[in-house]
Amino acid sequence: MIFGHGDEGITPLSSEIVNFSTTVWTDGDKDHLEKHLVENLNCIRHYPEPDAGTLRQMLAKRNSVDNNAILVTNGPTAAFYQIAQAFRGSRSLIAIPSFAEYEDACRMYEHEVCFYPSNEDIGEADFSNMDFCWLCNPNNPDGRLLQRTEILRLLNDHPDTTFVLDQSYVSFTTEEVIRPADIKGRKNLVMVYSFSHAYGIPGLRIGYIVANKDFMKRVAAFSTPWAVNALAIEAAKFILIHPAQFTLPIRKWQRNTVDFITALNRLDGVEVHPSGTTFFLLRLKKGTAAELKKYMLEEYNMLIRDASNFRGLDESYVRITTQRPAQNQLFIKALETFLEKY
């Protein structure tokens, strides 16, 4: 799904556009990081470490796991493809709607793919003969969240199925979620993490896998040397060394999200799905997502995510990420004006 983020075709994205389509935290102060990268720009004159070894050690220490439990990748999406490649021809269950790259990666490497609705109890799914289950938690696009206890129960109830958890959005919730240290004693737990969303650096492409050493050994066999560039590694190391500069105001953001959803639910013509994070699905009862996207951009300089290309959704769905309160209020007024046309 190359063209799926909502801002495709708008390059560069104008600073005047309010981007409700992104699931990346854009409000953070990147000045110190940018200054550090400029000062260390000479790193691009040399090959990076073949396996990002120094960063891997830092991540292992931070997450209280062994070094061989970490594999640094060229973003989380590259991790999904590498896992699918390492286990070519497996059977995979994917909860939908969700990030399309799980399915794309599985189909590229000849997995037999089955689907299960994410709005139903995943514990009731048929895991018989399933090698993998791919879950995004919190889930993109609807913000649905599986509690840590639910994940642990799935792991215990289905020991023959490996659960690949996309943890890209764990920083966007205050609920207790599964942790890297939970891999200890569990051979069927794999977690994929991203620096893109919580730290606001999607252009640098860096993520990592956390799993038991046997699983990691098989996946690492499909790594290419220097897969992660030196500048991305340098940025990730800076973030880990200076965590206070990258602390999300998550409680405030979630309060704003609750207020935003409450106000939207007062409108006739829309239905907002409950969410455990800072983005959510909105279903239009009037008009289509494509029409609303065009209207918002042309009339109000606001960008939303047309969610109709997520498997399991139709042309009435859009994904919205909470912005600042004043911007949220302007969005509500713009949406009211759009709905009045019908």
C-alpha cells in the first residue's frame, strides 16, 4: 500500500495544512536532534555498522533483553517483510481492518492468508494450523487496544501460533501493554517497534524486532548488510540518550481526543468509533470519504485519511488524528458545513 498515508501527492506538505491524516507525533521539538545530525553529518562518508550493533546494544539494555533478542531494521515495514520472507509459505491470520503491509508482505512470500474482524474477540478466532497471527496494538486505523492480559492469554492459549505484534503506537496510550521483557520464556511472541511515530522521524526509516534468539536467528539470516543508514542510526542513538527531549504529552493528548470525539458524536451524519489512542475512525452517514477529503483540503487546508482502502472498510470511513484543541474545533465546524450539503 504505497499510497496510503493520506498526504501522498502533496509534496512538500505545506506548513499551512493541518494534518489530521498522520499517525506521527508532529508537535515535538526536533531542534536539538536536527542540530546533532548536522554536526555529525560526516557519518554519511562511511559505511554504517553492518548490523547497527551499537544501537542494538543500547536497545537491548533499555528493554532489559539480551543483545541477540534485538534486530534493527530499516523501519518497521521492512521488519514485516523480513519476517514473512524468513517463514515463506506459512499460514497467517490477520485481524482487519489493519495496516495493509502485513497482508502485502505475507502474499509476497506465499503465505496462506486468513482474516478475522478486529472488532470481534480475537480469542474466538480459529487458530488451528495457524503459524502466525499479525496484530497491531493499538490498532491502525481504529485505535482498538488489546490489554496486556488479553495478549498474554492469547500467547498461553495458542502456543503453536507465533503472534507478531506491531507496537508502533504503544506510546500513544496510557494503558498497560505488552513489553519487550515479556519475550522471556515465550517462543511465540514477536514485537516490532518504530522510531517513526512516537519520535516524529518517519523519513529516517528505523525500527527493530524483539523476539527469542531462535526466531531471531532465522529472521536475521535474511538481513542485508548496511540495511540501516548511518544517519538513521545516529538519530536513534541520540533519542535513546536524550529521552526527556522526546516525551509525549500523552495524557493531555488523550484528554483532547476524548473531548474531540465527544463533540463529533454530537453531530448528525457521523458515527465515531471508540478508540484507545489518539486517532480514531469516523464513519460518514452522508457523502464519501473521498469527497470529504477533497472538501477539507480545498476549502479549509485540512488533510484527513480516506480509510476506504483498508480491508474491511468502505467509502464511508475516514481516519482522524487529534490535533490541538483550536484546530479540532475548526475541523468540527468544517465537517458541519460539509454535512449540511446533504
